[in-house]
Amino acid sequence: MAAEGQVIAIHTVEAWNQQFESSKTSDRLVVVDFTASWCGPCRFMAPILSDLAKKMPQVLFLKVDVDELPTVAEEWGVEAMPTFIFLKEGKKIDAVVGANRDDLQQKVSLHSSSSVQTA
């Protein structure tokens, strides 16, 4: 388990299930970065996500490689990389598709400070 302020890479379905199940009992914002090693825009967004994780330790940042865990990506309807899915209490509340730094930062700020909402 990574310390606060880091992006946690998920490499197994079991690790994903563990993180997802524990997020259901918390009102903490979870941001999941669905990425791929061959994806240029994903590499562009990686340091931005890492920077957000350092600035916002109250938010849990997870990284899922779609080639490593295709069933998880399918389960969440991920069709393009990068896709950032925002979860609260195990429910999807928002998403950002594509390498849009400003949109990502705005939505992380919005949802990390807001009470639980459903999309």
C-alpha cells in the first residue's frame, strides 16, 4: 500500500476489488486513471496526476493499466485512454476522458470538497 500523496498502481483484479470495496465505506473521493503504457497522452498526464496526489492527500488516486486489467476497464465502460473516473462511496460521480489537465484539476477540486453526489 502506498503512502498518502501517491498514485497507487493496481496490478491485479484482487487489488482493484480490495481498493474498490474499501472505498464504498468512505466518503473519500477516489480518482481512477485508466491508462496504457503505449498511450502518449497518458504519459503526458502521469506527472500531473502525481502532482495532484501530492497536493491533495485527502483524495485516493489509483492507476489501472487497461492492458493489464482489461476486465476492470470493461466493467467501467472505458473506451479511450486516458479516462479518469471519479468515485464516491463506490458510485461513479463523474469522469474526464482525454488528456485535459484543466478539466481534471477542476473536477478533482470540485468533488474533493463537495458532499456526496450521484451523477
